[in-house]
Amino acid sequence: MVSCFRQGILYCIALLAVGAAQAQTRPPVGGVNSSPGAMIFYVAHGAPDACGPGCSDWIAAEGSVQWDTYKRLLAILDRQAGRKLPVVINIKGQSNLNVASSLGRILRDRGMDTAVAATEVDACNGKPDEECFALKRPGGPLDAKEKPSSIACDLACLLVLSGGVHRSLPAGSRVVLSGMAIHNRLAPNVSAEHRESLTSIFTDQFRRYLGEMGIDHELLDVAVSNAGGGRYVEIPASEWGRLHLVTQ
């Protein structure tokens, strides 16, 4: 059974709507089974200190996490000839949480740093989405700048972010957690009993993962407690350090 978590409350309905809009203008990045709007990776180049002290180059991770996203992450990391560029995350749309945690493990194994921000590519100014996508798809480098404000980091985003050796959430970022729901892309009619069993299994799996990454599992408890009912919880910036979402 191929199964994944998807976010199932009111806040994340908006994220699903964003994914649908992308599907109208942006072709799939992978093969015929790849979802439109699936995450792409490309190297961005900015001004001195654009991504932190002494950092002017980063890997932009942009789109929704899908079943084959890990392949593209490995591919771009392997092309860096040993350079450990920070990975700047901007997740858009419905994402597979199992794969998101796999991305986090890959980043931790490679000793990468992570951050959350949008990447604005200079050459995309005034261009429609499909032309901008065509510029990004080869993998860069592309002249760009980071735009940290108003980015909402959901559970999929946090699972990827957690893999960073050093993690940062710039001022203006938001951490928004909702409930989780089981979704099987091959057999969508999962029984209630099986759904409950899988939810328990994956909750334990993600709790172990966050612990290994040094993140307080209270975050996952919040997401589980808000399953269904149109609820979500925003984690204030004052709590990020206590929960070890960010590193000093």
C-alpha cells in the first residue's frame, strides 16, 4: 500500500488550492506520474551575505513534496562537488510527509543547514509561471534573493527543516500545524479502522524521527490533537527555541 499523510483542516485547504493553481501553468517536473507543482531544486546566487554571514549561494527547494522528490534532492546535492550549500525551503501545496522526513534524513546525513524562505529569481521578474519554471528546472545557478516574510511552514516543511544541522526561521516566518489524515493515491477509500491504525503507526514513526533530529515531539502532539474539525495551531516565534526548531 502506498500511503501518505496530507493535511486535512481548514488552513490546509488553502494550500491545496494553491497546488491546483500551479497545476494549470506549471508542467510536472518528473515523469508522467509526477504531480504538477512537485518540488524542484536549483542553486541560487545572491549578494554577499544574502543567505547569512559569508553565504551568497544556496539551494532553493520549492514546491510540494511528492513520492519521487528525494531523487531530485540527491541529484542536486551530488552535483555540488562537495559544497554544502544551505537548503532554503518553500513548500507549496499538498505534501507527502513520509518523503518529507526522508528528505530531512538525507540533509542530516550530508551535514546540510536548512532555512525557510521564498527565493525570488531575478530573471523571473515579469515572466509567467511556466517561463520561470523553465528557467529553474535545469538547476541554476540563478541570480536571486531571499524573501523570508509571510512564509508559512507547515508540518511537511518542519520535517524537512528538522534535518538541518543548523536551522533558521527568519523573522516574518510562520509555523502553522494542523491535523494529519491518511491518503492512498492508489486506493483512496481507506477504511476507518485501517486509517486509525496507520495514523498511530506513522505518528510513532514521526515522533522517533523528530527526536533523532533533536526536535521536541510536542510539535507532533499538537498536530495529532488538531486532526479534523477545521483547527490549526500557530507556534509563536517565542517558542521556536524551546522546541529546538531553530539552532543558535
